[in-house]
Amino acid sequence: MHGRGGDGVGRPAATQRGASGPSAPDVCPGIGERRLRGVPAGAGWALSAGERGRLPPVWSRRGHPAQPALAADPPPEDLAQDQAKVAELLAQRVPSCHTRYRYLRPDGEVVWADLSLSTIRSRGGQIRYFLAQLAEVTDLEESRASLRQSEANYRLIAENALDVVVRTNAAGMIEWISPSVFTLAGWTPAELIGNPMLTVIHPDDQAQFSRPELAGSQGPAATRMEMRLRTSEGQYRWVSLFRRPLLDALGRVTGLVAGWRDVQAEVEARQALTASELSYRMLADNAQDGILILELATGRITAANPYICALLGFTKEELLDKQLWEIGAFADKQLALNAYAELQEKGYIRYEDLPLTTKAGLVKEVEFVSNVYRVGDEEVIQCNIRDISDRKAAEKRAEQYQQDTLQSLEEIVASLVMLNERRDPYTAGHESRVADLACAIGREMGLSDHELQGLRISGMVHDIGKFTIPAEILTKPTQLSAEEMALMRTHVRAGHEVLQAIHFPWPVADSVLHHHERLDGSGYPQQLVGDQISLLGRILAVADTVESMATNRPYRFAKGLDAALAVLEEGKATLYDPAVVEACLRLFREGGYSLPVQGIAGLPPVRSLGDAAAG
């Protein structure tokens, strides 16, 4: 009640009768004060049986100044229902009838009121009075309207939510479920309503979704869990389930409201990450390389695999929580600090040969590779440490073996050269001078040390095939005949045949075979042209020509260095490789190179004529 005035519905109207009616006892003669005390304070008015004509203003809306008017026309079906109620009352089939309308106060305010109508009858059952009770319920109706609107709003939200909202009763039966369940699991709400929620939960997950929370007088707090939900196709999807019990006014659980959120992708990603972490751990634990994981910011070791512990002789506990340079494995602590600083700056370092000291004091040669990567929100360093001590030892043995082999080859070559020069003492030192000049040219051209070593060996043996030429032809002081010259030229193939049986680490045999070839195809023995001639062969051709013309021969005096260089310039790009010629010219004209004085190549010539190119 709102304490409204006596002319409104808020004041007890049992004494009202028109504008100036009699008091209640007068209005209800024969009833007495005692019986009227039973009428509620919000009662409207009492009418005698003879005043039944006053009922229509309430029910049929005939106007009367002392009665409130309806604020709006009730729906016809409501009026028909109310008239039926009155008929039941008059026929004594019901003791009273009730209805609720909006009424218009004289001040224009619209209020809600409940109207209750009953009869007071004589002993013979005749109606003596009608008792009308009018009680304002505006606050109640407004609260109910607000509640209905709130329920409508929440239903609208639930029906349009992406997550599935479900409500069950105390027995766990689904009473309502939002339409989004179709998107999530392919079910329609009608297919699930009336069924236990457990029927759509994976059997292995039903234990954690048991019903103890629905028993007892007090329900538990809200809970959240992950479980698998059965789809309409019989498959299962992971959902995050949030549930809260529904309680009545006495705190008893009357049901459950729950939300299902699709987390299939998240669970699959988490499972993949777990599998990846497991695989990585298995790989790390079984790797035959040492692995250390460090914090990027501090350099503190956070993980160490078994191999690195075995390699260095430390336990895992001795390595963890220490900084990289504190474990004592780095013989050079400053190197470790520098490596850590470089890692922070560049994110990657690699050391091909890094010595580490074990706990027992042994030195291990290792290959050290480290890189920075992100794990979640943190950046870490992964150090991969490979023990290469055995490999280094094997490399040293191989290197020593190679050196011993090369030394043996050189000794063999020197012996062959000595034998050859003893058969032709007038050309003694020729091969070593050619080898020296060829190496100087190769170095000027930027050849590697390995290539220069092969070039030197090739130069030392480029005329080794002359052992097949009779000594009298090699030392003949007069001009050679055409037949003798043809025989002399066979020394190239003879040398190639001998040398190809020796497994040099360079193409020595081909270099010797090509040293008399010329770019234009005018050389011998194969008349090769251009790049068909090997680079070492092209270098030997220039060095052999210069040495032959710049030194004395048994059959002629030396023509001199200037003449030899002029021949090179004239034959550049036709007979000789231009790049080789230019390198040779720079050596003599700018580099101050001179041919070494060796052997007895300075003996005066006896033969007056001959082919310098015959070498």
C-alpha cells in the first residue's frame, strides 16, 4: 500500500456506500461488528442483496462515482472468464472469485489491484450481502513485470550466446538448452530436453560429473571442468563446462545451470604441445650431443641432458642454477663471457673447435652451437655441444698420413727427376725452374695452396717422359731430323702414361699431357683448343716457354728473357692463355721475379739449331 487517500483504493472501504453511505453495521444489518472484523483491512465494500445492481460497474464497467474505474479495457476473454467466475459464485459452486485489473484513481494514477468477491448468505442460503475486497498490488505486479522482463532478457541472451547454456532439474534431466547446442554438437534442443545430461557426456568423464552436488540441503559452489561431449554423429568434442547449482528459498538444490564452451582446438593444441614436449624431452635425454638450456637474461642453466653430464663429469644438480661460465668447463672464462654477450646480441653463435675441461681435468674438443628462441613469454638459449675429440684425433692422424704420403710422393718425384736429369745433364734444373715459375704465376693468379702444391709437382715432372727418348737424341749437338723431332714429341704421352698410374691428389698426369698444347689447336699431342686445355697445363705451357728461351741449351744459346716475354705477348690469346701471360708479365716487369739458378743449365750450347718449344 502507498497510503493513498480515503477516496482511493488504499483506504478500507467497508464503510463506504456511495458518497455518504451508512456505517458498516448499517450497511450489513444482521452481520454484526464481530463478523466484519474478519474482513481484511484492504477490503473494498459490502453490498446488500438488494444492491446487486451495483456489481456491474466493476464487472461490466458501468460508471459509479464512488467506485474506481478500469484503466483499460480488459481483454474480452478475461471478461468472459470473470463473468463465469461470478456465475459459479452465485450458484454456490465456489465460495469466492478473484480477478486482477489496473484501476484508475481519481488523481489519474493507474494502480494494480486484486478484486475478491464473496457472498454472505442467510441460513436458508439466500444471498444477503456481497463482500467485495479490493487490495492494491502495484508493487507486486511491477516486481513481477520486472522479473518477467529480466527473464526475457536473459533468455534472449542465452538463446543467442555462442556458448551453450543448459538447465537441469534436481534429477539431472535437461529442462532447457540454448539453440547454440546445434552448432556445437549437432543436436536440436528438442532432442535433448527431457534426457539426462549424462547421456551426452563421455563415459570416462561421467565420474567427475557425478550428481553428489545435487544432493543435500546445501549445494556446492560453482565448478569448472573440461570433458568430452557427444555429438549427434557419435563423435566427441572437448568442452569447458561451467556449472552452478540452483537453490530454492530454503537452500535446497533444485537443479543445475551449466555452460558449455567449445575448447576442442585448445585441447588439441595443448595435447600437441604436450606430445611435442615429450618428444623433445625424449630426444634430448637420448641425444648423443650435450644440451644445455639457459636463461637469456642471466645465463643461468635451467636444464641439462644426461649426455652433457656424462661428457663433463658433473651431476645435473652441479650444473643447474649456475651460470655458463661458472661450471669450470670453459678453459677460457673470458671466451665464455664473450660468447654469451654475442648470443644476446646476435641470437646465434658457432664454434667449430672449442676446448672444454671436464671435472676430472681432461680436455675435450667440442663443437659448440647456440641459438636463442622463445618459449612462451621467455627467451632461452639452447647450447648444443658435440664431442669431436675422436674426430679431431682422426683428422690429425689423417693429416699426418697425408703429409707422410705427400712427402713420399715428393721423394719419388725427386728421384724420377734426378734419374731424368742424369740422362740429359744439359737440361738439369729445367724442371725445377719451370715448377718455380709456374707456382709464382699461379700465386699471382690467386690459386689456392692445394692447387699450387699440385702445380709444383706437375712442373717437377712435366718432362719425365723423356726417359723413353734415347740419350743420343737428348744430347745430340746438331739439329734433329724430322723423325727425331717426332720421337722427341712422344715424351708427353710417355710421361702421362707413367704418372696416371700414381694416385696424386691433383690432376698431375693431365697437366703434363697438356703442357705442349696451344689455344689455337696447333700444339701436341691432342691438338686441344681453348678451355679443353686444363688450367695447370696452360700455366705450365707459359712457364716452360719462358724458361726454355731464357736459358742456354746444348743446341743453342739463350735468346734472353726479353725475347721470351715478347713471344708471350705475340702469342697471347692465340697460343697462350691471356690471363696466364698477364700474370707472368707482371711477375717479371713489376714483381722483380727472376728464374732461380740451379743445376748446370748454364753450360754453353753445342747444338746450334733447334726448337725451343721442344723443351
